[in-house]
Amino acid sequence: MSATTLSPRAAKKARKLGAEYIPPSPYSLKNALANGDVWTKLSIIVFGLGNVMHKQIIKGLLLFAGEVLFILFMIFSGAHNLSMLPSLGDHEQRQVKDADGFYHYEAGDNSVVILLYGVATVVICLVFIAWWIMSIRSAYKAQCEVKAEGHALTFGQDVKAMLNQRANITLMFLPILGIAIFTVLPLIFMISMAFTNYDHNHLVLFDWDGLNSFKEVFASTGSIVNGKLFLSVLGWTLIWAFFATFLNFFLGLFLAMILNRPTTAGKSVWRAIFSMSIAVPQFVSLLVMSQMLQPQGAINRLLQSWGWIDSPLPFLVDANWARVTVIIVNLWVGIPYTIMQVTGILQNIPADLYEAARIDGANWWQTFTKITMPYIFFVLTPYLITTFTGNVNNFNVIYLLTKGEPTPVGASAGKTDLLITWLYKLTVEKNDYNLGAVIGIMTFIVLAIVSLITYRSTGSYKNEEGFR
């Protein structure tokens, strides 16, 4: 289909993408419902019936088996899960007396389990709807194949097509399934939790609470959380992520370029040293550094014994000192990774680009700004974005070094707490899971906005063909 036969909006989009417009599938649900024969329309009720009637026995039976499994699930578990979801349970654990006169405890409802099973059931229902649509479209496709070629594709031909023409769908199925189970489902569960009163006062039974948790987080006053505290933690999180990302990158780039110089002696030794620093578990390194930076730690004692200071430096005690300290320690931990990344890229920059620059009379700065940096940014921009998001959620460095301290009296977050460590304290330490869920949602929103806007503005996204 050419761009001239499209609607103005679709034609504009095709021109913008600079690619051939791919029309929608002729086997869409709309076409199936409008033009399907009686067997296709009966497939709305009995999955796979249209496929069976068009000699696709195995495919039809698989579609029907999916429908049967869903019905059995809803009968034995799903319907109960959905019925409990609005109330989240109301039966408390109680003590009852049996026929022999002995008392025992009778388990009550657990709202966390009810919420989890309810959310999982809703997701399964959505999957079933997708299965239903696929069944109707498959029946209509078989109908069209019979009309056009006299027979529908066999099961073997379908499998062959899945391994050839539609291999991308086959290969992406398991990763997408993993994302759905281990990312999307927990995300929906966490979002749902934010609309409940699941806190330290309601650990077993809790109810839906609307937007009250959001109001509490963004309120001007509050004993545990408030809007001012949230903005303070958010601001420090973004500052930390910026410096932790770009200081690591530029200092690592500087060292990598020094190691890449032809005149640098002992390149293999230096690279081995940086590689060995990566091999040391970060958990161990951070705990050792935390002990060394204490007021009575090794660093303060050494400086005092040399006479350089009269009293211990407040590396992890004063708020400003602590913030600078965690950034510096993170440099020591993170720069070796950047050196390894950039070294591989520097060694793969086409030599003819540098040769052409020398012929044109470019100096080292012009070569660096016009060739080296653009090439590195083109390759490493996705890495920088993931590093930034990783630093926003960098639990290890902050918690193992400072545990978020110093913490003002009465506050739930310390001066070095990130959103992720604050979330940990609200949930694991204070059992305020609804407030932690709100913080998790806000973290997700911030990261999604920053990542999408930044990535869509890069050359890696706009020009996937190669570096220019």
C-alpha cells in the first residue's frame, strides 16, 4: 500500500518514519466479526471450532483446551478470588473450642493474599480475552485460506512459519512472558497496594482506602511522610543520580583515554588492576569503607596520627559531608566499569576517521569533540540512561554506607536517603506498605519520563543504522 492511498494522518506518519507503510492485518477482529462464516462466529463461544471445521484439528483443540482450563480455573478458584477482591476479606483469626473441649485458632482472612490472588486473576482474565481474540482471528484466517487456496495451513506448516516468517514472535514470547510475570504483575500489585490502608496498624486485614495514601504523602504536614520531605528526598535522589552517573562517565572516559594512548606504558597492568577492583564484591567494599569512614575509623585515626586534623572529620555524620562522601565512594566503585566500557569503544572507532581528520589539519581537541565524543555518545547513550535509572535505585551504595543517615529527629527519611532506601524503610522497617507503594509509583513515573524523553532524543534511537 503506498502512502497516497492512506488517510492524511497515516500518510504523514509514513513520511515521518521514512519507511514503507505496513497495513493492518486483514485477519483483524473487526473483519472476522463482520465477514466470518458461521463457524468463525461460533468460535466466539467454542474456541477453536472454526479451526476444527477447516481441518486444523490440533490448533483447534489447543485453543479449546485454553478455554476449558480458564473455565475450570474460574470455577475452582478465580470466581472466589474476584468476589473477595472488593472487600479484601473481613474474617479475623479467632479462638474456637472443639468437641473435646480444647481451644485452637481458626485462621482468618489475609488481605495481602486476597489482593495478590485477585490481581493475578484479573491478569489471567485479560490473558483469556487475548486468547479469545486470537481464537476468532485464527478461525477467520483458516476460513480465508480455504477460500483462497482450497485448504488451511496444517499444524506443521504453522510451526514452520513460526520458526521462519514469524520467528520474531516465537523468540520474543518467552522474554515477554517473563516480563509479564516478574515485572508487570508485581507492578500492578504494588500500584493496587497504594490504594489501601495497609500499614503498621493493619498488617493482616486492611481495606481499600482510595487516594488517602497519596494525600498523606503530598500533605503539607505529617508525622511520617509529607510533601516537603518527599520533595527533599526526590531532589537529592536526582542530584545523586546525576553526579553518580556523569562523574563516573567523564572521569572513567578520561582514564580510559589515557590508557588507550600509544605512549602509555604498562597498559595491561593498569587494566588488570581496574578489573581486579571490579572482582571484589561491592557489598564487602562498601561495608569496609563504611567502617573506615566512621569518626573512630581507620581514616580519621590515620589523619589524626599524622597531625593533619585535630578532631575526626564528619564523613558520615554531617549531612553535607555524608552526601559528598557517598558520591566520592561511588566513583571509586563505579569508575572501573566505565573504563572497561569506554576502552572497548575507543578501540573500535574506525581509524580512517582519525586519518581523515589529521589530513584536514584538525587538532586533538577538534578530533576529540568531532569524532571521539560523538561516537562514544552514540554507542553509550542507552548505557548512560540505564546507569542513571540504576543510580536512582542504587540501594547498595547508600544503605551499606550510611543507611540513609544522618536522620533528623522524627523524620522517616535521612539526608542521604534515596527514594528506594526510603521505600525500604517505610515497608520493611515501619510496615507502612501503602506509603511505600506510593513512593514506588512516584519513582516509576520519574524514571519512565526521564528515560523515555532522553532516549527518544538520542541518535541511537533516531538513527539505528549507524554512526554518521
